[in-house]
Amino acid sequence: MDVYRAVRTRQSVRRFTDQPVPREVLERVLAAAADAPSGSNLQPWNVYVVSGAPLATLKKAVAERVAAGDCGDEREFANYPPEVRSPYLERMTALGEGLYGARGVARGDIAGRARIRAENWNCFGAGTALFCYLDRDMPVPRWADVGIYLQTVMLLLRAEGLHSCTQEVWAEYHRSVADVTAAPPERMLFCGMSIGFADPAFAQPRIRAPLSETVTFLD
Ligand SMILES: Cc1cc2nc3c(=O)[nH]c(=O)nc-3n(C[C@H](O)[C@H](O)[C@H](O)COP(=O)(O)O)c2cc1C
């Protein structure tokens, strides 16, 4: 698949079919993604691929915690600045409108929003999830390495006809994830990624700032 096509067709899919993802496809994708660049070649990503019974156990454990009103484990890092300001706020609001408003859930409908958000912890129906950790002492630039790596994985998944959704919400229940991954204590969960075949009925608009808002040419 052409790189432009992989980039343009990648989207965060939030509804997957139950068609399983073959292990050899995942191995091919992850073997190629290992070619992603990183500062001083540290390759600071540590990935756990979970499917089958372990994923079912994890989905159930977190669903029970969410249903019991458990707000999650202590947070190890902030996902956003304390105050999300313009122009980021408008972009975030537009996403919320796409995720919740499009499904008939109003802005003030806390329970409705929570119900849709909880679909995250069912991996949106996907039967495979990847959990990405990095060592707790890795400074900011190494997090960028991990982002580059994850996008490489996502584009390679497109080349295999697969889709994905990266999910930072998994970090909210990182202890439940660690119960399944058995990641060593020096590793910190950054995010999960649901992987599978997109439900053909899934559709979501692409929401992006115009190029002039994010890119400056000086020539
Ligand atoms: C690091 C990262 C974490 C994300 N976490 C979540 C998440 O927890 N749940 C979710 O539904 N989407 C999550 N997303 C998806 C973003 O909402 C999405 O990338 C953004 O709205 C742009 O849409 P697109 O990916 O469909 O192009 C995450 C994306 C990234 C890159």
C-alpha cells in the first residue's frame, strides 16, 4: 500500500468485527515496526500483545471496576495541560461532538458519555490489543520515539488491511493491565491499542486544523 494511502486511510476505529487477527500478521507488522527510528537507537518501546483468554480476563476485570464506579488507579502522568486552551479546546470539543453528539448523547449527559467511553475497555469489540510501556525514567524525547513507533505500527496495520485505535484510557486502569501483562515494576503503561478489522458500518469524519494553523513555511 502506498504510504499516502496508508496515512489517509488510518483512522481511530471504534467498532471492530469479531474476525480474529492472525498471529503471523501481527508478527510481520511488529517485526517491520521495529525499524522505527529512535534517539540514539534506544528503541524505548516495550510492547505486550494480548488476545484470547488473557484479553477477555482484562476486559472483564476493567468492566467490573468501571461498573462499580471505580475511577481507576493513581495516574502516573498528565494527559493534557491543567487548562486546555484555544485552539486545542476547539479541536477537543469537535472530537467530542463527533464521538458523543453524533450518537445522540448531549454534552451534559454524563452517564451517556460514560457509557460510550466505556466501550474503550471492551477494545471496541476488537479481539487483539497491544499495550505499550516505557521505562519510568525515560525523559520527554523518548516518549516521542514511542509515538513514532506506534504510528509505524498503525500504518503497517493498514498495509495488512487492519485498523487500530490507540487508547490512553487504558492507563487509567494500569494495575489491571499489569495483572495480565506482568510488566516489571520499572515499566509504565503509556497506552493500549485495539487492533482488528473495522466494522464496515463504522464512519467518522476526519477533523483537522487547516495546514496554515499548524505549519509555517519560511522561505
Ligand atoms: C496517544 C493517543 C491516545 C489516544 N487515546 C484514545 C483513547 O483513549 N480513546 C479513544 O477513543 N481514542 C484515543 N485516541 C484517538 C484520538 O482521539 C484520535 O487519534 C484523534 O481524534 C484523531 O482522529 P483519527 O485518529 O481518527 O484520525 C488516541 C490517540 C493517540 C495518538
